[in-house]
Amino acid sequence: MLRETWAEIDPRRISDNLRAVRGTLPAGVKLMAVVKANGYGHGDLEAAEAARQAGADYLAVAFLEEALRLRAGGVRLPILILTPIRPDQVDLAMERDLTLTVTGADWFRELRRRSPTLAGRKLRVHVKADTGLGRIGFRTEAEWDALVPWLAAPDIDVDGFYTHFATAGQADTDYLERQARRFAELMTRCKESGIAVRHYHCAGSAAALRFPGLALDMVRIGAAMYGFYPARLTPPVPLKPALSLHSTLMQVKRVRQGEYIGYDNAYRAESDEWIGTAPIGYADGWSQRMQGAPVLVRGQRAVIVGRISMDQLMLRLPCPCAPGDRVTLIGRQGGERVTFAELAAHIDGAAQEITTALTDRLAKVYANAKKEAEYAWDNAYYQPRRREPTVI
Ligand SMILES: *Cc1c(COP(=O)(O)O)cnc(C)c1O
């Protein structure tokens, strides 16, 4: 590893999280592990393997390319592609034994125009209903009725029927209940139309963990598998983050009160301060929204000051630390932690926004048992005491 900035990932924690989620589900519910966006930034093949070891029944990705990468990497589990692909890509998808999301009759019309017989093979699909997220899916009974003849074809295998919730992470459950009722109506319609469906599913991480009654035949677990949970809610099982992020101090200097740090003079030293520079920037995925965020150096909190630049950022240090000292941007040093919850609150976003933004320029180091003690850290929702760094 040449870079002095790296993410440490422990796939066993991904497996542990999935086992913990499974433990909360009614017996017989299948588990679909969502490994889109490079396994939420943790590595797609590594996340898929961790899911397999935890007994996942199915994988899901967002796009065809992501599914092809998993197959090329030797992944054998069934894979659902969560967004519709183009009819001209169906051949390739069937060759790799992928399951497709379909949302409307027009798609089938175009598919049949191109390949009326599907070359004697069977196409496995999950039908997506929009019950209120307003993203993708058929919305009306009429749209469903138009789909039925296409789904009834002998070479179409309707492996699933699903929807997705808009507010599963919100404390107020009114809208979620409304969506669940709408989904129940559509399931009834589906059953009445005689289409045999193997898996009805609607719950992602938050819905599955908050409302086991929504687990139906299968749950789609993304965030929770990486240790993430919606802000202000408490998971019913402990979820452990699997990723920590580290860099190294490369320069430390004493600056006088009133001196400027970083582009655009965005920070002016409030007093005489120790300022450190670490080689990580927005081109690594540490966006300018992280200005003002905490990091750890020598087991104490420091703060990112000034604009984060493309390759480097500056820290106001709690002590005259030394070049070579480890800087922890996510994770733990001794008793101090910077948690995903804290960083997500800082950017007014979600933990998965932080990990999926990490770019390939960063090295990824995967856990082995020997290193475990060094970086294992606990609950992502641990809230550290708020403490200002003591500036010398
Ligand atoms: C991303 C995604 C999921 C996973 O959601 P989490 O909240 O991360 O568990 C489930 N279903 C669909 C349709 C998705 O796009």
C-alpha cells in the first residue's frame, strides 16, 4: 500500500449484522442482501461473500453492470437488478442468470418485438409496484392488468412482486402504513389474476427491523448489513460498522492567531494553534461538507478546519502531534470514537452517503484475525461525549 490513507473493512462484521437481522425475522423469511454501489462502498465481492457466509438467499444490485461484476467475480447466488434494464440487454442478463425488475407492459412489448421466443429460455422477473415512493413501478390497477398477459407467458417466471417504502426511517409511521395498505391491495389483485408469484417483498432494512410483520416472504437488507440505521431510531439488535477510515499526519505546524488556513482563507486561527495536514481530500470522497467534522489523533478529538481540498485537509490539533501520527476519520482510537451517526448528522445525510462516496483512489484493507484488535470498534450509534479539542 503506497497511500497513507486507507479504509479498513471487516467483512465478518457484515456477516454478523446480517445474522443479527435474520435473528429478528419470522421463520422462513428469505434474506436478500443488497450489495449495490460496490457494497455501499465496502467492496461488492467482499460484501457478497460476507452475505453468502451469513446465509443470504439472494443478492440485489442497482444496475446490470454491477450484477455482471459479481458474476465475473464468481458469485453464484441469485441476483436481482433493482432498476429496469433495456430490453436489448435481456439476452446478456439471461446468459448470466440474472433476475430483472419489470414495471410495465411497454417494456414487454419491446422485448417481444426483439426476441419473441427468448431463444427457448425462461426469464426471471420481479414486478415492481410504486405504492408511494414515486420512483419506479406501476401505479394503477389498469397498469397491472396490462402487465398480466405478458407475465402469464410460459417463458416468464414471476419470481417476485415488490415495492419500496418512502418513510421507513421516519418516526412517524402514517405514510408507511398507507403504502403497506396499498401494497396489500395490489398483492390481492395480483393473486386474483392467477399469476403465481414466489416472493412478495416490501421491506428494506428499517422496515424489516422495525416491523417484522412487513417481512412477508423476503426482506431486502442494505444499510443494516453495513451497520447503518436511520438517525434518531434505535435498532432492535446491535449493528456494527464494518468500515473505518484512516490517514496520517504529514506535516504539523504552529500558527499564530489570525493566520489563514486553506483555500479562500476559509479558516482563520482563533488563537495560537497546532495545525496538521493529512493527505485525504474530496477526490477520495471526503467532501467539503466534512469541513468542521471531528477526527481523532492520539486518541483525542481534532477538527477539520478550512476548506477541504482535492488531496489534503487541515486539522486543528489538540496537542503538538507529530508527522506520522495516525488520523482516524471514521472509527476509534482508544476510548474516543467518530461514529457514522455523528458524521451523517454533520452532513445532514445518511451513513451510506459517506461510504459510497469513498473513491477507488483510497486503499481498502480487509480484516484478518491478527489485525482485529487494532481496529474493531463498536456500535455505529455510540454517541461520544461532545468535547472541544483543547488547543494549546
Ligand atoms: C437500496 C434498496 C434497498 C436497500 O435499502 P436499505 O435501506 O439500505 O436496506 C432495498 N430495496 C430497494 C428497492 C433499494 O433500492
